[in-house]
Amino acid sequence: MPKRRQTTISSMRRLAVLGVLCVISANAFAQSAEELIRGAKKETQVVFWSSMRIDDSKALAAGFETRYPFIKVEIVRAGGEQIVNRAIAEHMAGKTTYDVLNAFALKVLQNRGLLQPYASPEANQYPAGFKDAQNFWVSLYSGYNVIGYNTKLVPKGEAPKNWEDLLNPRWKGKLAMDDEEYFWHAGMLKHWGEDKGRKYMEALSRPRITVS
């Protein structure tokens, strides 16, 4: 959730995030559900920036609007990096237009002081690692990285079986990766440890992979 310059957050926005992402301002603790709903009815809209597939964002918004028909969810679809950069740019310009964010790199905004914490009751059901210890965010979904290959070009028996296999010279210049795989990079460093992880990434980044 963005941290705006005003000292309180609107009831509509608090209700919206409570119903959709369970990440809202601590100011909501003092308000009952009825009070949140009354405030939300006065505002009618919540702006949701999301890096999810647009169909998934629409399904999420539709479920929220069904529960709270007096609030319209405006979806802005963009890549995670675009969302973070745009949020920073808006903050620097002194005009924030979003209410709720969904992206992989929210830690960047948290470190800049652009998010507000909220200890959602639902967050208690999340295991450690799927929520921020200081209640700045809660996971909406998990992204799993796997190795895919073109079955028309690579026989099944010759396909890479693990991450280390990608360093085989036979794959030089034949690998491709999305340009926003920093979360995979961070996950591998955490899984393998800094030393092994960085050595692997350095080897993988040599002229063998196309980023697009």
C-alpha cells in the first residue's frame, strides 16, 4: 500500500485492501467493519496497480466488487519494474494516483518509506516468508521458476535436468530469460548461499543467455 502525504488513509482504501490484499493502514485498527464500509461508500473507487495477468486481476477485482458493489476497482496492468519505477516517480512528483500495489519488488518501495504497515488478521494464517515481519505486505500468490525447452529442437533425454545443466557449453547462445527475473536471482542466492549463487549467476550471464 502506498504511503501518501496525508496522515490518515481513506476508509474506502482501507476497506478495499482489507477485502482484496489484506494490507492496510494501522489506522484501521480503531475502526469497525461498519465504519469502514460507511467511509468506503463515500469514495466509490480504488485504483489497483498489478503485474498479474489481466484476466487474473479482473477475477480478483470482480470478487471484491461482488462483495462490495459500491466500490469500483480500476485496474492498471504493468510489469513489476514499471510499477515500482512509476510509484517512485509519482512520489517524487508529489502526486500518488494508486491505492493498492501488486508486484514482486515491493521491498524497494518499503525501503524508501513509500508503504504503510497493517497487521491483517488474515496474515496470521501465512507462514514466515510469505509476509513481511513488519506487516508492510502479504503474498498474494507465489511464482515458481522452472526450466522449459522446445521439444521440437531438444530431445527429452537431452533436456537440462537442473540449473547447473544450463552451464553446459552446448547451451551457449541458446538460452532465453525474462528481463524481470530478479526475484528468481534473489531466491537462488538465498537457496544456495551468496557465494555459490553469485558464482553461478556470473557464469550464466556470460555470452550464453538472451534477456528479453
